[in-house]
Amino acid sequence: MKLTVWTYEGPPHVGAMRVATGMKGLHYVLHAPQGDTYADLLFTMIERRDHRPPVTYTTFQARDLGADTAGLFKSACQDAYDRFKPEAIIVGASCTAELIQDDPGGLAETMGLDIPVIALELPSYQRKENFGADETFFQIVKALAKQMPKTERVSCNIIGPTALGFRHRDDVQEITNLLYELGIEVNVTAPMGSTPTDIAKMGQAHFNVLLYPETGEAAARHCEKTFNQPYTKTIPIGAGATWEFIEEIRTLSGSTNKIDDDRLRQTWWSRSVDSTYLTGKRVFIFGDGTHVKAAARVARDEMGFEVVGLGCYNREFARDVRALGREYGVEALITDDYLLVEKTIEELQPEMILGTQMERHIGKRLGIPCAVISAPVHVQDFPARYSPQMGFEGANVLFDTWIHPLVMGLEEHLLHMFRDDFEFNDEAGPSHHGGHAPKAANSPAPATPAQEVPAGDNIIWLSDAERELKKIPFFVRGKARRNTESYAVERGINQITLDTLYEAKAHFAR
């Protein structure tokens, strides 16, 4: 663990909380000190949930450490059982409570509760949030799922969606509809939306659809081994991957149903004249491993972008993402340090970023458009509208989401470029109100001295050079500024004029 302003993943008990919050009839008793209850805000504020997570905290204080903290845990566990009447309880410790070694699992087992009690061993100082969600769901399935006869009709379980997941609610709906078109029933969707009773019936399905490997792969592997349920390997993000997913489902199920792809507009737009200005745009991609791999394929093969850099923050997927980087001819960045990500983006100077909430902030600072493709996310990434990432509608959403920042960035660049034009300057009013009429001739205003714009290394940008710099497209403006300042430093110039800017441009164009 380390202290940081931002973090891509929380500690593993937050992952466990995502599983518990997504389920019904399950309660999480968390041995945690006062102050570790901040996680409630993740769901009520960011995800806009209308109820708090099903979590009971022991909330011990410093003065309790010299007394019986184990007794505090048992009391909290009994209170949760009496008040909420859950079908099952999971118990664990937060990163801080782990240090006092009270063994919540062992304590809960001695209480003799008449419902399943599942102990979680989540190493807070070695692993993180996605591992916590994956391990928690695996332990729940391992404890509750039973061997059962298969359903009469071909059915599957959808595995992986959790609370606080990026577009999980809409992805599940999109894929459920797609499976219905293929004639396949969904037996259980878990953990999100399921109960412990539903988990017990997972063995009835013929196969599993794994949508989010970060939070469901351990359970999928367990079901494959225990219940003879194969699971899908294709993540249906993008038009090409969705068609491959359909073929994989057909292989597993024997379905021959035809699919209606009339809703798929992304491929038409990608071939249209209006989208050709996107071809060759340089993009940098960062997020969780699954979404990064999917986004890279869509960016290159379906949008015609050039992937100039990619990476992920979850080290469990480092090998896959490094292999993908070699395929794309770039060195993959595997890190959870957002400052290193920002430095890499500054060096690469992409025309667009596909990333997380972190990269959205980085893009704002650097003036580079960004579309969010992966958790961690903020409240605007839980829209009220239907907005999946997966399936045919997801492909449409991706196209819209990715091109709009570029279009708005181009519009902003044009506004800056023509800011001095008599029709487009800030003082011009609406044309239908006569705002573009020539102004009355007045005596010329006295010339104002050039303003000095400070830069690094004691270099000053004069106002005429700064105005000209703003006419350079936003996606290369930063590089132009750095090149010009480098040119000036090498020649001992401390004031950048319009001539200096042109000379630097000519120099680096050779």
C-alpha cells in the first residue's frame, strides 16, 4: 500500500463490498475501525444507488484496541443477523483491522448462526479491489453452488457484473437480449442481481458467459471444473468481437438462430465520408486489462485509429496486455501510478485518450480529448439512459462516445483559429441582430505593448507568438510549444517572438 491522491483500485475489501452490494439477501460484516466506512459514498454518491450497501462495520476506535475487539466483532455480527435476516453472511477485515489479527471468519463460525457464513481472506497489503471482488465471488460460489441436473432447455449463467462496475447494468441487459435471440435462457446472472438461493442453482446451466474476467474468472474456472460448465472467452465489446462472441455461443449451445443486426449502425458510420477525418488519429489507451484489449481492437480495426500507447493498472493482466503491446508495436505500460501515466501521455502527445476517470482529468490538463472506457469512473459514467459497452448497441455507443470529443476538439480549434476574424471574434453579436455589421470608424486605439507569457527556463512568450501558437491544432500544440522552447534554449533566446516560432517550425520540419 502507499498514500496517493488518486488510486485506480481500492483495497480488496472494497471489491468484496461491490459483490455484496450487487447481490440481494447477502450481508457483509466488516471488521473495520472508525473511518473505514467511507466506502458507502462510492455507491450512494457515484453509482446513484437509492440505498446504502448491505454492510455492517464494527467501527472500533483507538481506545478499544486495549480491550476485546473480538467481542466487538461478534456483537456486530449478531446485530446484523438479527436486524437484516440475510440468507447468508460474508465476513472479513479491512486493511487496518487486518493488522490486529482477530480472525473474523473463525469468530463468526463459533457463533452458531443458522445461515451460511463465508469467511474472506483478502490480503490487503498484497492485492487490490478487483482481486477482492473476484475472490469474494469465488468463495460465495464455492460455498453455495450445488451440483444439479441441467435445465431442459439450453441455458447459461452470466458471470462477473458487480455494483460500481462500468456500465455493467446495461451490458447485462444487452447480452441477455442477444442470448434470447439465440434461443438461450439465462439461468442466473451473478453476482449483480442474484441472491444466495440463486447462487445455489448455478450448477443447472449448461455453460457460463464470462463478461468481466477481473471480477468473475475464478468463479468461472471453478464452475468449469466442478459442474462441467465451459465458459466464454470472447468479450463482446465492438462489432467484430460481438460477432465472434455469437459464434462462440453457437458452438457451446448448438443454436442456429439468426441474429437481427439492423440496430448495428457503427459499421456504417465508420465507412461513411463523415468519419474519414478520424482515420489515423493517434490514441493512447489505459484502464483495466479487459477493456483495454477490447478498446485497442475497436480503435485500430473498426475506427481506423493508430494506437500509439496502451497499458493497464491491474497487474493480474500484465502478461496479456504486454503481449497485446507487442502485437501493436508499442511498449505496454503496467502501472498504478497516475503520474507515470500522465508523463507517458505528455511524451506521446496523442490526439485522443481512451481511459478512466484519472485520464479524463489528465486530458483536461493537457488539452487532449478523452473518452472513458473503464473503471474507475465517476458519477457521469452512470447515466440514466441505456448506454451499454457490449453487443451491437454497445458498438454504436462506443462510436458516438469516441468521436464526440474529437469533433468538439476540432470545433474548439477552429474557433481559436478564426478568433480574430470579424465574424467570429468574441465581440461579434448574432448575425440576425446585425452583430456582424461593420463598426463605425473611430480613431485607432493606441497600440498596446506586447504581453509577456511566462514559460519554463526563464523563457518569455510574447503575445503575438502566443496567439499564433493557439492557431496550431490542439493535438500537436503541446509538442510545438516544447519544440519551440527547446529551440530557444539551445540558442540562448529568452523571448519567443513570432519569428522564433516560425524558425523553430522550419528547424524541426527538416
